[in-house]
Amino acid sequence: MNPRLVLQTGIYGYGILGQRAETDLEGTLDAIRAAGYDGLEVMSSLLGDPARLRDACAERGLDTVAVHLFWHELDDFSWETLRALACDRLILSGLPVDSVSSTLDTLPALRDHVARAADVGARVAVHNHEEEARPLHDGRTPLEILCAETAPDELGFVVDLHWASVAGALERTLKATAGRCDYLHIKDGLIADPQAPHSFDLGTGEVELAHGWSTARSTGAIAVTAVERAMPAPDLPAALQHDAEFTRRLWQTGTVQRGAMR
């Protein structure tokens, strides 16, 4: 069975949508549904009116598959938002894990977040950027420490293929989270210049997406793949369609077709 295909909404004007969803939620959801996505991974800029978002998605047959927050945003987050959206996944980014000690120091608060999410029927998963996938002074990565210090039924992981590649640790990251990562971020871009201000069609950057996909599948079942871009797409309908078709072809054939960047 294929994974669910979802779109990350982005934040602060970044991401494939730019700020379109903030200014025209219903029209943007229409474009997402027309391109064949199953649902959304929602970031905080769209959480101001959960009921409106829930109803607008439901009218179009889209699910709110995950809410994605940065660690610092939890201070102002209402946990009832997850219940209101009927969302059973909370993805966390940007944990303060720049050393072994700081990684270990996050555990009490992380466990509290896990418990609060469970109270509203949701599971927490940690998402990696470059920092979480790079080794610290003891040779372990923050993700490896978090895996070692938590139980599989306690904490999940979302692997971002682009950021793991930037860290030079694509296979290592997928293998470290084996059996605990059923959710992938499919994103392309440059390895040496990950902040390049371009909207990369999947297959036009330097990430070995086919290798990442096959490695992820070999380490466990993937239930969700979230399409993501770092920058807004100039032609949103074309970009949504391209990335959806690319991802489905990747599922079916395990190969990618390289092309020119828009």
C-alpha cells in the first residue's frame, strides 16, 4: 500500500505555498486537492482558527495529517488544537540539541510534551534538520541520543531527506531511526548551499531521493510522505502537480527522473 501523500504548508512565507494559504485558504486548498494530495502537514501560521481550517479541509476531502511546530512555539500552543483538527501527530523541530548535555537536558520537557499530546490522542515525532543529524563530540548524533534515551512507543521520528543529506548522514539517520520513522519529508535542493533561494522541483536538486526512499523502505514501513519546498513556487498549480506525480512515480518505480530547475 502506498503512503499518504501530504503537503507541508510552510511558515513565515517559506515553503511551496509562500503566504498564499494565509491570504486565500480556501483557494489554496482547492489547488492542493486538485493536484491529488491526501492532506496537509500544518505549520503554526495556519493554526489561528482551527475550526475554519478543519471545516475547509473536510469540505475538500483533505486530512490534517500532522501539526508541525518549532520547539519554542510550544510555549504558546494550545494542545486542544490537535483534538480540534482530529490530528494524531505532532512534529517537533528545532530542539535545543547542540551538545550531548543539552540534548539530554531536553528529555524531561520532551517527555512532558509527549504526555500532553497523548492526552489529546496524538503522538510526538522529532523532525531533523542538519544539526540533529551531525555527530556531537562523543560521536553520536542528537537523534541517536534521543533514540537511545526514549522507548519506541514513546517517541517517533520524521526524517527530512534533504537535511540529512546536508549533514552527510542520509543512511545513518534513516538507520538510526529504523522502526521509529514512518514519516518522510521529500524535499530537494543543494547540498553545499541548502539555503539557496530557489523553489526546487523534486528531481532538480542534489538530494539522492531514490536512494533515500529505498533505504527508508528497507528500515520500516512508511505511512506518510510529506512534500516540501524551501521557497514559494512561482506557478503553484504546476509545482503541486509536478511534486505529486514525482512522488508517486518514486513509490512505484523507486527511480527519479532528473530535470532542469524552474
